[in-house]
Amino acid sequence: MNDTICSIATTLGVGAISIIRVSGNEALKIVSKIFSKNLVDVSTHTIHYGYIKNKEEIIDEVLVSVMLKPKTYTMEDVVEINCHGGIETTNKVLELLLLNGCRLAEPGEFTKRAFLNGRIDLMQAEAVSDLINSKTDKARKIAINGLRGNGSNLIKKLREDLINIISNIEVNIDYPEYEDIYEVTIKDIKEKVLTLKNSLTKIINEYEDAKIIQDGILTAIVGRPNVGKSSLLNRLLNEEKAIVTNIEGTTRDIVEGEILIDGIKINIIDTAGIRKTDDVVESIGVKKSLDIINKATLTLLLLDNSKELTKDDLELLEMTKDRTSIVVINKDDLESKLDLTKLKNRNIIYINTLSNDGIESLKNEIKKLFNLEKLDTSDYNYITNVRQIAKIKECLVNIEDIEKGLQENTPLDMLEIDLKTIWDTLGSIIGESYDEELLDNLFSKFCVGK
Ligand code: GDP
């Protein structure tokens, strides 16, 4: 952490401006070596116009922002060079910084320093990454709430409640002779543990909603060849993405596309016609299709209204019967030959992809299935990070142990150990305790320059 790091903070490409970020004790000194003005004694949060120079050669005309510690992203001295966008210029400036004493930052190293210097906690650091990677407005809302510390505050509050009961127990154990000390009862512990359990369970339940907001709903369109899968995909995507033909088995590759329903991403996959075949190319598609059904959160099983149900249709109906699925009956414009008795207890929507009839009803059915309207009015205070959720689940396992202990009259000091473990685990969510490996792994997923 003692060295001064630098990195290109913007995307390397042709653009109006590129920003190169420098952070560390030597930031001002190093940049001054290649800048036309000495920055060492300038005031904090000031912008300076000048030239980046390699000895006498002028490399670029730039604006340099100087931000002195501690009010900076990393809580170190930070200098940002705004140079002209363009690969050559940007790389040249970066190269000069490296030659003059900077080290190239690792991915996420600026944010790692912000964490290690105490400006943000680990949950907030992870929210930075989520914010950068958010793909919908709702995902962005969750991430910015995380960055503002809403999740961290919730965890801190739970820890605070826990430490109160732990310290009460400790006083009871250490000073049994004092009569004026409140004696913690088993009932007290039971109540506290139940409250904690409810709060943690709520986080886990909400995580399911949040996952949908963040990652979208992976939706597979399946059906035997020629039922209209590509036509439906095109209708949903409003573009000619998949090839539509009347020759069976033309959709051989899995086509992916995204639509938004109520701000939630629906990631659509149009699988190749599921049909047992000797055709080598097609069988690769078929194998992929079966995999996709297993992976998908939602399956749209397409049937052809104008044909009797085939063995393949029945097989697909069987395969999807216990999954979240909608049976979409296409070609509603043609006379029906379907045996509806085989579709009892299924969620059915009729469509006609030639005229677009029924597409809105299909979207509404998806909304209903995933309660998307409810998600719309939520406050976006979700915990969505897989690492954090895994820790919360760990706490719930410990709570079960405590509950068992309470039933079996386990001594207070034993219960206290479990409570402390929960306190520690909650602490590791916000980064009160961590190991280097965790940090390296976590920040390596960040982009360079962040
Ligand atoms: P896929 O093999 O399941 O992807 O099916 P396609 O989307 O390629 O469609 C197969 C054939 O059915 C094409 O000739 C489409 O024009 C036709 N088709 C698709 N949807 C409808 C529909 O709603 N009504 C009618 N009459 N024909 C349709």
C-alpha cells in the first residue's frame, strides 16, 4: 500500500477524453515530473491546465485534477490526468507515469485501498462492482443503495443487538455475585435469537426477488421444430433475430436476446427444435436445448394449435410439468387439433405470432408468475451478493444450533460461543475481518482503474 499506483480509468479507445488515475503518497511528485507545472504545493480539489511532457517533447495538452488526502476515493493523494482520448496518447501518458515511479494498479486496487483505508466497508466495495456491472435501472438502484451503506447499516444493527446480549451474558457469567446486574434469562436469549433469525430469513427471502432484478429471468423457448419458436422470439424482441423458415429444424443455434418487462430483464433463449435426430449439427442443438431447460428459470413450451399433440410434445410437457412454465399455444389463427385434456392444470396462453395476438397476454402472465409488479414498488434495499448471502446462511445454521441448545438446556457460556460466531460471521460480511485471499479474489473481479 506504500507504493503509488496508476491506471487508465476510462475505456481504452478513441474518445473525447481519457482519464488516467494516480493514487498514493508520491502521486503529486510523480505527476509533476511529467507535467508542465509543479503540483506539489497546490491546494486540494483543484484543476490545472498544462502539458504532459517527456523531457522536452510535448505529449498532450491536458487538465489535471488534484485531490489531496483524506477526502478522496482511496483516502490517499489522488491525481487524475484528463488527456485527449485515443489509444496512443493514453498509453504514452501511462507509460511515462510508470517510468517515473508509479506501479500499474491491479484490477479493483483503487477500491481495495478505499476499503483498507476505511472509507468504505466490504459490502460497499462489492456494491461498487455491482454498480459498474448493473444492466438495468433497478439493478443500479440496488447497487447505489448498497454503496450508500444501507446493507452495511442493517448488518451493523444486527451485530449491535447481538453484542448487547453477548455482553450481558458475559457479565452474568463473570460476576455471578453481583445482585444488581440484570440476569439474562433463557427467555431473553430465545427472543433475541428469534428476532435475529427473522431478520436474516427476510434477507434470504428477498434475495430471490433481488436476484431476478439483478440477473433477469432466464427464459427458454422450447418446442418441437416448426411450432413457431423463432417467430415468437422475434415478436418478443421486435426484430428479425432468429431465422424463420418452414423447413423443420432451422433454428440450430441457441439465439439469445433480452427484453424488459416492468424493468426486469427477460433473457430469452430460443432452443433448437427438440427432436431426436441423426443429423449431427442438429443434435448438438438438441443437446443444448435440454441443458437449457434445466438451467432456465422460466420455460415457454410452444405447441402448434393446428397439429395434434405428438410424442415429442408430450415428452416436453412431462419434462416441464414441475418447472415454472407457460404452455404457449401458437397458430391460434388455425383450426385447433389439440387435445386439451392433456393440458390440464397447465398455465396456458394462446398466441398468433403472425398477427401478434396474445403476446401482451403472455407478457402479463410472466409478470404475474414472478410478481413483477410487487418488485416495482420495493425499496431496493436488498442484499444481492452471493458471498454475503452465503455468510448469512452460515449464521442461520448457527442459529439452529442455538435453538437446539436452548431446548436441551445447554449452559449459557456454550450458547455465548455460538452467538459470538454469528457476530464474527456478520462482521466478515462488512469486512471487520477478512483474509488476503478473499480480498484478492474479490477485487480481481473489478475492472482495471476502479
Ligand atoms: P420454429 O422452427 O419453431 O422456430 O418455427 P418458426 O418460427 O420458424 O415457424 C415455422 C413456420 O410456422 C413458419 O412458416 C411460420 O411462418 C409459421 N408460423 C409461425 N407462427 C405462426 C402463427 O401464429 N400462425 C400461422 N398460421 N403460422 C405461423
